[in-house]
Amino acid sequence: MKKYYIITYGCQMNVYDSHLMEYLLEKDGFKKTDDIKKADAIIVNTCAVREHAVERAISRLKSLKYMKKEKPNLRIGLTGCIPQHKKEKLLEIIPFVDFIIGPDKYKNIVSTVSGTNGTFLGFNDTEIYSDLIPARGNFPEAFVSAMRGCNNFCSYCVVPYTRGKERSRNIADILTEIKKLADTGYKRVILLGQNVNNYNYNGNRLPHLLSKVAAIDGIQRIGFLTSHPAYFPIEVIDIMKEEKKIEKYLHLPVQSGSTRILKLMKRGYTKEEYLNLINSIRNKIPDIALSTDIIVGYPTEKERDFLETLELIKSVRFDFAYMFKYSVREMTLASIFPDDVTDEIKQKRLKKLIQIQNDITKQKSFATKNKIFDVLIVEKNKKNSLESDGITVYNKRVIVKGEFNKGELVPVKINDIQGWTPIGIPHYKYGISRT
């Protein structure tokens, strides 16, 4: 039986896409191996959202070249967003690669791993892989695709150019996959989409989908990623508030606190509109956990624009944030703008932003002390086998004193904070009834 090994870079959708390829390969008789040296085929599934991500993936691929010399029949392939972004240029950089596959062409994975060389790129406006049910993840958690593609064309972003148009998956197929996960013991599912709040299958929107998923026995936690502030339906918050299974957590990328920069980014909202949305959400769920994405050093960003971003994060007080320096992406509208903010200034601004957000994140963590949460155990703690790692309904990772099974739901009282990670003890050890 031939063996395959997949290296995955990038977002949650890339993780799901790797599972799609696993599903197809195993259906055809291939077996997954955890030892790259035993693999008959190595697949590097990639992300192109930032230049650093591209460089990492290409560097990893180049490091595999020696294996071709030692094992001439070894198949090496590059998949994901980099192929669709860089296209045929890749063959000049990594000529030893046997096959290159874009995000809409994963159904070619079996033939290419089996011996067909070539480049398989381009978009298919109807390809949603709805007929494929990978139903796998990092037990007891799994990602499930709800939709693919993006129609927004933010001026800095390559996603519409690498993943094509927005299209939603059949609700019945989504529910079939989640039921299959529940039947095998999975407890937490995260619905995925580049703009998941735009989900629309035959007029059925995200609130309807969430209510259907919540009705599935065995699933205890439901999340969704990623939401766009310009199109966020407040009805989603109503279902989050009503349904206990749905996590009280929202990832809502702001990107900048400057309305001028947001306009250049083609984000479709102003700073004031974003803040109004946050207020509307917190009026319904006051303790909701919020995270965001922020880019510093976007073309023409002045010090006053950056200070507006700092003021916004101080005002909103996100639970955590993903923060990056702007990097030019080929094919995007912003690539024609002069990259006029020096790297030194970008780095300085990023450092300041991270410092302020980290302080807020730490304060948020300390605010959990002496509170009680139902914690879903996700794995044994890697540093201490007598402790377990878990996650709250607010998407907060915590360490639980004691050994518990994956998928077990444990009431935990937070009694310590290490760094910004809450540490807790099972609540029943205090002899206090659950609240």
C-alpha cells in the first residue's frame, strides 16, 4: 500500500482542504504516514496571503529536493493558493516538483500522486466539493467547509484571485458531514468560509444553518470563521445568544482603525460603522469574546492613521488579535500603490500594536480568575501529562489540573494565570454546586 504525507500551511480552510485530499487518497487505497521518509508521495499544501507564508512554503519544498535523489520514484506536489497565485512561474523556481494543483482542482490529487505530471489550475465556479465528506479533524475538534471563495476584492488581498468566486455548500451535505463527525465522537465543529456570514444556499442564510447544526445530537460546541464587518447580519448574534451550543466568540477583522485607510483597502465600512456594529453585538451578548486582524504599514499610512488604529483597539478591547506588517501581493489593486512606509516604521508600529494588544489580552485573561467555565477537553497537556488542555465557550484555551478524556466537558474554576493562559481546577473538587 502506497503512503502519502501532507504538509499544511495557512488558514483553517487549508487544513480542511488537506483533509479533502486525505479523503480522496484513502478512498483510492493510499495510507497516511507520520514519517515523511516512508512516504511515496509528499504534498505541500500552501497559503499565499502574505509573502512570508509563500517564502516558508517554497523553502520547505526546496528542502525536499534531496529526497528525490535518494528516492527517484518519490512524488512531490505543490497544492493550494500559491499555485493559483504564482502559476507557471513556479516551475522555474521548483522544477523538480511533479505536479501543481490549485484549490479548485483537488479532484486531480489521486491521478497526480499515482503518476500523472502537470499543472492543474483555474477556477470552477460550481466546485464546492459538496459531494466529498472528509469528516475528520484534530479530535474532538473538526473544521467543516460551509462555503468557498470570496467576492470582496479588498485591495491588499489575493484570496479572490486564488480561491475564486463565492459559493455556498448544500446544507444537506454540511449536515451529513457533521452527523458523521458526531457519530465518531467529535464534539466541536467550526464552520468555515472566507466570508461565512455571507452563506446563502437557496435563500437559507447562516442563522438557519447554525440552528440546523445545533440540532445535531452529540455536537456540543459550534463556531464559525471568518465574518466580514461590512455584511454581518445581526440575526447571527440572536441565534448565538439563544443557542447554548454556539460559541460566544466572533472573529471580526477590522484591518485598520483609520477610515481613510479602510477606504483605500476597499473594506466597505468606516471606523464608526465598525464600532457601531461592535456596540450592537455587545448590547445583545455583553460578554462575547472578540478577535480581529490588523495590518500596519499599508501604503500611505501616516502616523495619525496608526494612532487611530491604536485608539480603536483600546476602545474595543479585543480578546486577542492577529497583527501583521503589510506586504505587497501580486495581482492585487494595492500592488500598484507605492509601498511608501519603510520597513523600519512598519516594524516599530507593529511592535507598539502588539504590546498594547498583549496587555489587553493579559487583562482579559486575569478577569477570568475565580470564574467557572464548562471546558471542553481537547488534548493532554504537552508539558505536563497530569494536566489537560481545554477550550471554553468563549474560544479561550485553558489548562485544567487533572487527566481527562478528549471530548469530555468539565466544569472548571480558574484559580491562576500563567502568562495569559488561565489555569483551573475541576469545579467539583471545591464541593460547590454548578452555577
